[in-house]
Amino acid sequence: MPFYLTRDPVPSADMRNVFDNAQNLDLALNDITSAIWTDRLGRSRMSWFGLESAFTVKLTDFESRFSAQLIEQETRFIDFLDSSGYVFLGDYEDGPFQFSARNQYIRFQGQFFRLSKETDTGFTTTGTDETSFANDITHLVLMDGDTLRQNLGSDEEGMGDALTAVKQPFLGATSQTQHDKNARYPDVFDWYMGESDHTLMFQRAANSGVASIFVPDGEYIVGDINLTAPVKFYGKGSISIDALGARIIKPSGANHIFQFLGDPEEGIRPHGGGLLNLSLSGQKGSDTGMLVRAQTWSYLFFEQITFQNLSGWGLSLQDVAEGGLHNYLCRRLGSEDTGCIRFEDYIDIPNNNVNNFSLWRGIFGFNSGTWIYGTDRSNLDVVSIAGHHKFEYDDKPVSGNVTQKSVIYLGQANRVDIKDNFFTNFKLTNENLYTNCIRIGVNSRVKPNISGNQFSGCDNVLMNIQGGTVAGSKNISNRGDATADGTFVCTSNLPQDIEPIIYHTNNGAKNKRSYYEAPGFISAHKMTGLVNNPFVPDANSMTHYGTVMSVAALTEIRRGTISRALISDREFVHITARMKNVSGTASSVILNLDGVDFGSVSVTADSQWHNYTWQIRPDKISNGSFILTNGASPILFDGIFIERKNYLNWSFAWVPGTIAAGQTATSPVQSVVDTTGFIATGVEATANGSLNGTTLQPSMDAEGNVIIYCKNNTASSITPSFSRIRLRYESAGRTS
């Protein structure tokens, strides 16, 4: 049928347009050969057949792309599983398969399955078809995306980070689960349960048995943690006045932050552990208690630790062996009764003490109390306070001193080194009171060593040795801005072996030395003996210690050996002892030489120091070993001179009587050889009284016999008033 194609606008009631619309509708719905038809206005329209054909084409394209996407997603999922540490065993139909680990999985009808948490590893699938799978599915769980996300968020064993893998981009690196990697670096938040006070979190971590636990940066409130097994808490901060890294604060009511606590009664002594790179602080500067305490522990080390802001101890140690505190800061610590670091009493027996422990490179300032304190029963042994500590007086903190203190006081120090440290601005006029920089207590023994320390701007007692045999050298004082030099005090009743302090003014010049020893003098401090005679103060001692030996009656004084360098076949050895007798009764001191009593001297009871000399012929010396022994009354002994001399003094009794004018009196013959052991080349004679105008003339013959002539060359008689003649024999000459 023809079309009218009037192209009348829409709408139109013209029958011609109705006729055209009827034909177009028939073509659009029923034509199965043409995809396009033309409406009465001349526009192309898609027929129903065209719509069906286009839909079929599009549907096929969608299906193709969807299938490709599923394949890609499956491939990516498999790759993800593989990269996450999962191991693909194969398709179920190719089984059976045995699950030997929880990261293994299989595929069945395009879906992936792994062992359920209720099934143990070692399970083996029972078949390869749907029937067997219906039984096996009770042991398996589907691994779709939702399940995987749930598993990744689970804290069950084998879930969470155990499902992901990590491999470092390094040559030869191998793959491992993230769980295994995380487990090697635990931190305290692995035990966090939401508390604002972190004490329980730290205690749970400490009780876990993990040996090393990281403390992330931040502030923690922690109190009264008792550690009974080795554990190390460590951060990544550094020592500073302002806390850098992890800052752990002791609550006001707590006794301590950490206590490393062994049990001496049960013989439990943990080994290892400590603290590293942490800042420890009191909540308020006026709070009491301590920050860290350790008891009955070995191999305990604290490194890069800040102790501050507490009117109590920073660190207190008891019965701790083999350990140390290194690179640390003590600031705003202490009070009248406390300080910075304390060595407590030994437990039960002296060997349960602090020993083999080192303090190294500490910084101290703004503290009160005794900065390093060892009790009178601490029995410190093999302890070192060394490595450039800086002890500097800044000002008085919250809790100042009420009484005078020492910067370092060790009440019972034995093998202790105080070396290479710096003390600055400790003055007697400071608001906070420090009488001593270093004080060694009366219970100390052998052998503290104080060496290489520098005192700058200090006018107090630099070293106060109240006990122990102390060695040392190279201690230097720079007066700085102080108005006077610091001092050295020694009241120990034991012998000393420490060199004098070297004093400087602020411009570097040496302004004095505390003592210069006399040549050849050997103080009682440096001599040996079998009797431990005590030392007592005496201002007239020839030593810089200011102490001399007190020797009881009938007691060995000291012993020694004459150097071979002093022995010559034509010279003499003089041993001169410096002694004082304040007993009121004279005493005699015997010199025993090579096992034979050589002679004695009488020590006058006049409370004055005198030198008493033994003159020894070379032929009387074999090994040169000698012993000095006191007699009936107590004496004081300062030391001896041992010298080689080219003369020997001798005296004999002679009263010449009245000598007529122009006459000469002749003495008895004196045998030089009997006295000296060889013929002298010369002799001098002096009288012990007045010659009253006469003259003395010695004469020695070829055999060494000496006669003294007392001549009266006046015109009248003379009576000399002497009773003894002193002879000095010169030693050069031939051997008899």
C-alpha cells in the first residue's frame, strides 16, 4: 500500500496520517528482515527485529567480557593467595590431597577452600567428585573475598597477619609471613587492653616470657612493675632534659617504676635484661620513692637512660653482679635522705654485694643528697665510676640538702675506680650544701683508686679519705672562679698510695702542689709489714696525707730491702727513721739486718720528731733485708731515708783532763778498720762539749789507726769540758 507522507505536524487527526501510522506500526512490529523503518515524518526508527538483534549482540559482548573479568579476578585472587603465603594444592577432582599446613588450599567447581579451624593439619580429602566433597566440606571453609577479609582481621592462630607474606627487596631475601616478622619485634601494645594507666600493660608484657620488648614513642604512666625474669624494655629515644622518645612516669603513690627482683633466699638470680633508650621520671618533683631498683641479679645493663624529677633515688642496686649503667642523665633527683644512685647493703654475707658493675659517661646536675652513694655495709668490689662523668652544681632543686653532703660517698669501697671525671662549681657558699666532692668511708679497705679527675671552681674538700688504702694519680684542680683552692684530707688508719693533687689558677699556671716528697724519703704508707699498724693524724707528717703510723710496744714497725744500687764496697748505707715518742717513757727500736740484730736506737719520750740513724758497713750487708721493731713503749713512725753515704760517724768516750800550758793530751788509739771495715782516707774529729781554747788534731797511721791530739798552745793550763769525741771517717780508700 502506498504512503501519503503528508508530513503534517504531530498530533494530527487526518485519515491519511492514520493510514500511514497503521502501516508503520505493522512494519515496526512484524517485519523480521529489516532492522530500520521510516516514520511519516521521514525519520529512521529501529524495528522490533532490530532491537532484538542489537540486544543479542550486546548480550554476547557482556557475557564475553564478564567471563574474562571472572577469569582475571580468579587469576588475581590466586596470585594474591600465593603472594600472601598460601599454597595451592590443586583442583579437588585431581586429588586426594593432604593438608599439611593451614596456608594450603584447593579448588572445587571454581571456588577455593582451606582447612577449617576445627580440623587439624594432616587431613586428607576422601575423593574427587561431588559425593565425596559433600563429606569433605565439613572440614573446609570457603575462601571468598568476605571470608578472606574476615580471616585477615581475625586474631585466631593461623589467621590475620599469618595469611600475608613479606619479602624484602634485598639480594637473596626469602619470603616469610608477616606474623613471623612481627613476632620478632614485639612492643608493649601487644599487651594493651585499653587502660589509661599503662601499668598492667607493662606487667603483662613483663610476664609474657618475651626477652626484648619495644616501647614506642609516647608518654606512659607506670608504677610498681616487678620483674622476676630477664626482660629488656627498649625505646628509640636519647638522653635529654626534654624527654625524647618513650617517657615512662612513676605515679605519685608508687614505690618505683621497675624493680628487677631476684630471690636470694631461694637462690634465684636471673641473668640478663635491662633498659635501653628510655626516659624515666617522677610525676612530681616532690614525689618520693625510686625510679628503678634491682636486687640479686646478674648481667643487668641500663643504656641511654634519663632519670629525673623525683625527690628519691634514680637507681638503687643490691647484690647485683656483672652489669652497668652507661650513657645516662641524672637531673633534679634526690633530697636530704636520698640522691641519684645508691649501692645498698650487701645481703647476709659480704659477697652478696654489688660487684663488677660500671658507671660510665653520666651527666649529673641540679640534684640533692649524695649523687652516688654506697652505704657503710655495701662492700663495693670491682666497681667503676669512670669514663668522663660530669658532676656540675647548678642550683638547689625542689628538695634541697639540710646538712652537708658529698657528691660521691662510698662507705665501704674496696676495688673501686673513680677515674677521669669532672667536678664543677662545688663551693662552700652554694645554697645546696656539699662539703666533699669525693669521700671514702672508714669501712673501706684495699684498694680504691682515684685518678685523672679534674676539679674546676671547687673550694670544698676535693678528696676526703676516711678509710681504705687508696691509690691514684693525675688529679688536677683548677681554681676557676673560686676564691680559694679545694683541699685534700686523709684520716684513714690504713697506708695510702695516692699522689698529691696538682693545683692550677684559672690561667692554667700551676700555683701549688699539695706536697713535694723529700729525696730518698720512703713514707710509712709505702712500706710493707706483717702487722697492720693504724695511721693517725699528725700535722707534722712529711707526707701530704697528714697521717703517721701508730706503733704499739713490742710490735713490728715496717720492713724493707736495701737496693743493690746503694751498696758499694767503699761506701756506707744509712737507714734513718723519723720517729716520735709521746708515751712519756723512752723506747728502743731494733734494726734486724738479714736476720741478725744490727743495733738499736733509743727513742726519746719528748713528743718531738727526731731522725734516728743506723750506719751500715757494706761488708755487713748480704741480701739487704731489714725489719724495724719497736721496744717497750708505743711510738709514732713517719718513714725512713735509705741513702748511700761516703762517711761513717763514730764516737768514743775521752776526758783529757787539765792540759798544762804548751802541752798536748793524747786519746786512746781507735782502730778505723774495726769500725769501717776498710782503711779510710781521712778522718774529722769534733767534741761534744767546749774545747775552752784547746785544739783537736786527728792523726791516722798507715794501718788506719787514729789518735786524737788535744793541744794547749796557750800560756796557762786549760781543762776542756767535753766527754766524747765524734769521728767522721771518709770512705774512699783501699780495702783492708
